[in-house]
Amino acid sequence: MTAASASSASGQPRATRRLAVLGAGSWGTTFSLVLARAGAEVAVWARREEVAREIREQHRNHAYLGDRKLPDAITADSRVEAVLEAVDGIVLAVPAQSLRENLEAWRRAPGLEHGLPDVPVLSLIKGIERGTDRRMSQVIVEAGGIDPSRVAVLSGPNLSVEIAAGEPCASVVAAQDERLARELAHWCAGPAFRAYTSTDVIGVEVAGATKNVVAIGVGAAAGLGFGDNARASLITRGLAEIARLGAAAGADPATFSGLAGMGDLVATCASPLSRNFRLGRALGEGMDVAQAAAAVGQTAEGVATARAVADIAERLGIDMPLTRGVVDVVDHGRDIREATAALLARSVRPE
């Protein structure tokens, strides 16, 4: 039982929950705001000390949230051991492809040689690890030495700019144990942030990772000048791909009609705030992958995830033509117009 979940025998109010957020990018910093608004004290780990100092002393993270003021309840440090001291829970918000490296490095930090604190861990990361095809919760268990029973994942329509501004948002927290999912949903419960719960960790992670790949394809269609009909068609067929993959991996089909499935897919594929949509649009406008990534300026997880998703689909015998088209473009340099034309020219078949 964590310090935050326990109440004293005298009936005194519960102690303030202290949570560590490992990752000071746009989503990590924004989610720190969500946690602070829900009443927690938040310690953020930043890879660069200058970012940690700016959060700690100026209460801002200008590179990611501009001039938005962060509350005093949020502090930061570049020493992970300091951030993890006496915490009730850990939130992971680093890029998918660096998660394993970070976990291994954190376990070498002073005082952490015997493992990370024995507290619940919530992953905000939407991706599949290239080379291993592992979902993020699997990487956390393997590289972090963390028991699967205390790992949860959060997904949903999570456009950080809107959430940081306090606009209404709903997400889903999934864990093997419904009680853990409920506990972690309470971490972020606030007037503008609603968290639902699920026990379908596989489905939530598959949806959260694969929708980024679909968003690149939809963004490319926008960049090519295609209208709403084409974009709606790609979103719908993208959802079908996600659902097929999830079902083959053992997910609950109902997950894909919920927040982690359709909800996140629509937000990611329809909003110019979405990094993956913006990257796809830049490709459609004629940029190559490196130029498009530079134009976006932040990590678009769908680029690295596309190949991993395609590998899983091939291993499971799942047809994912949209995903294959994105892989051909981002990994093999295929012309975006040619890939899109091939996708739209597929033979007649039942829906």
C-alpha cells in the first residue's frame, strides 16, 4: 500500500501523493500538470539539467509548453535518484525507442542498483520497440525489472496542447488488475481530465501505437491535397487494421471502439496538433523523411513504430496494407504518391 492510499487510524486526511514523472518532453510536462491539478506533488526527471533547472526555478518548460506557468507543486531534477526518492508512483514519458536504454541507465543510478522503487508504474508511451516488437509494458517488465502486476498504461485522445490549456479530455488507464487501474485513474482525475479503466493492456497499447502509423498515412493524404472523403476512408480502414492486429494479439475487440481506439485515432488523424499527422502531411507536400521530421521538431513515434507493427502483422498473418505503405515510404524511400496510388487501387473485396 502506498503512502497516498493509506489513511491514519485517527481519521486524518490522507498524505499528499508524491509522484515521479520520468520525461520532460511535451507529454511528460503536460501530464505533470494533470497530476498537479489532481492534487499531487510531482517530481519531473529531465535528461538535461538546464531543462530541470528551468522547471525548478522558473516554473516553465519553454521548449515544449512555451510561457505556460507550471504550479509550485511541480519540481524537477536531472538526477533520477533524487526524483524517485520517497515516491508513491512512477509515470514514464520518454520516447518509445529510448525506453529500454533509459530503464537500464536508471537502474545504474546511485541507490537504485537493486531496482526502481516498489510502487505502481504508469506508462504514457505509445509505440512498439523496433528490433524486439515488444509493447512498452513488456519493455518495462524486462528492462526495468518491474512486476507486471504493478504496471499500467494510459492512452486516449491526448493532444498535449489542449490538455495543458485545461480543455476537457478523457483517457483510459489499463492494468491487469482492475483495482490498480482504478488507483492510477485517481492519480489524474480532475475537473477537465476524466480517466476510465480497463484490464485490456494489450488492446490499449496496440491501439495507441498503431494509430500513429495510420496518422502518418492520413497526414500524407492531406499533404497530397486529398479531401475529407479520402481522409475518412483512410481513418476507417486504419481502424480496421488496428482491430485485426489487436484481435490476433489477444486484445478485447471492444477496446477499439473506445477512447484508446477510435477516440485516439480520430484525434491523431484529424488534428494539426498531432505530430504524426504533421509529419505525414510534410511527406505528402514533397519532403523526405528527414526533412519532415525536422519540420515537426519533436518525436513522431509512428516513424519508428511502423516497421515494428508491420513485423508483428507479418508474423501473425494479418493484412495491413496502410501500414505496409507507410513502411515503404519511411523505411524504403518509396514515393508517397506511388504508395498512395497503390493503396487506393487495391482490388475489390468485401469490407
